[in-house]
Amino acid sequence: DADVTQTPRNRITKTGKRIMLECSQTKGHDRMYWYRQDPGLGLRLIYYSFDVKDINKGEISDGYSVSRQAQAKFSLSLESAIPNQTALYFCATSDVDRGLRDTQYFGPGTRLTVL
Amino acid sequence: DQQVKQNSPSLSVQEGRISILNCDYTNSMFDYFLWYKKYPAEGPTFLISISSIKDKNEDGRFTVFLNKSAKHLSLHIVPSQPGDSAVYFCAASARTSGSRLTFGEGTQLTVNP
């Protein structure tokens, strides 16, 4: 079973719609992240959370919001989707106390298309 | 500004030969560097890392070299295999920024049989 899961894996929506992407992890990690990948731009950080009560903006947070419902769950919302939010979205986790420093573990991604 | 840059969008090599993927960075606070590999329809997976106190780290066929004075690192894959064909991302972090990673744009490696 995958340690980091994302739902849905693919989603097509229309401009102006609200959409939520969900991430769950069974790794027991405290830290969770949301990235988007665009061709030629690599992975860019949207939001991150170091524990349930901690939420931080990344480099491209405008137009997005997040919710950390539990240690294992971190959701990304687009309140009013626009076409330039069409991208591949990844959730990731990390654990500062165990394993390799700063190593993040990624989910399989959600391909979002906004028409 | 792009603090981590991978200037080659793509690289093609023959099976059995060496693949060299390059990465440059501008932020002198970066002190830890990672390489990730990504196959289509999958998330990136960790490959190898290096701390700024070292200039080389090796793991099987994969070696990462760090040149701090040039702010440059490279990933060597020897020998290259067709299964190595993937997008490779370079990433960097600084102790002062927690565990946040800054990624490069990625390089598509194709290993031809």
C-alpha cells in the first residue's frame, strides 16, 4: 500500500468552481507539503504544515487554501478555479526526527485541468 | 528568481555510458542538496543527497558531486540503463528555512538501448 495517497488522481473542472484535493499519509510524519508542477518550472511550494496547528504559505499560495484536519491529512482547496491553475499537484511528507534530513516523500500526484 | 537551475531540459545517452546531470544554485545559505527521480504518472522519489560538508556521495551507480565555490552539483549515473529514463530534479535546502526544498526545473534523461 502507498504511504502517501492523493485523491482524486485526475480532475477536470470549470472556471469558477471550488475544488478540493486531498492527501493522506500512513508514514506518521508531522510535516506535509503541497506542490504544483508545471512544464519547465519544476516543483513549486504552495503551502506547508509542520504540525496540525501550523500552516505556512509557500512561494505561490495566492488562489489556494489548505486545511490540516489531522496529522495524517492535508487538503488543498482552490476556492474559485482558473485556467492557469491547470497543473500536476503533489503532496509530500517529511519527518525531521527520523531518516535523512529534509527528505520528502511524495504522493502519486493529481492532474487538474481547469477549463 | 530561480535559486536552483537545471539548464539542460533534456539529455540522451546510450545504455552503458555515463549520464551527467547538472544543477546550479545561487543561494549561499543552501547546505543540503538532493536528487529526485520522477517517472510518468508517479510522484518524485528520493535518489541521493549530499551535505555541504562533503564534496562527493556515492550510492551504487549514482554519485553526486558538490562544488561549493562554483555553487554547482552534478549527478553521475554509471553505467546508464534504460530504466534510468526519467525526469531528474535537483533540490536544495537551508537549515534556516526548516525542511523546505527548492527545486530545479528538471532534466529529462533518456537512455537508449
